[in-house]
Amino acid sequence: MSGYFDDLQAQVALTLSVEQSALTLIQGLADKPMAAQGDPAQVAAIVTQLRSSSDGLAAAILENTPAAPAPPTAPAANPDESGAGGGAQG
């Protein structure tokens, strides 16, 4: 059982590290365009970097997000309980 918890702790540490890296990246994004004002080449380089970073992050999220479970299906109506079937007497 200890091995399971060791693996779990390692995965949590890795996840937190990745999240912190993404947070640092996102927080730094606002500063770059402001620093590049007036330099179209630098702005273009920042745009390229942002696209590359966001594409990589999106791919990682999709790759590591489990598929949503299928929605439950409604059980089929039992003909004996639905009242259909000609059981009316009168």
C-alpha cells in the first residue's frame, strides 16, 4: 500500500509543478507585449511564442484529461407497467 501512496505523492508533486509553471507563464504574458511596444518584430516574436505555448498547453491538457463518462441512458419502459397491452377491462 505504501508504494501506491508514494506514487500518488509523486504525481501530486508533478501536477503542482506543472501548474506552477503554467501559472508563471500566464502571469508573464501580460508583461511581454507592454515591453515590446513600438517594436513590431518583437511583438510578432511574442505572438509566435504565445501560440506555441498555448498549443503545447492545450495538447497536454487534452492528452491528460480523461474522457467524460457517457451520460446514463433511461431504462426502457416495461410494457406491463406502462398500461399498454390491452389490459383494460370495462
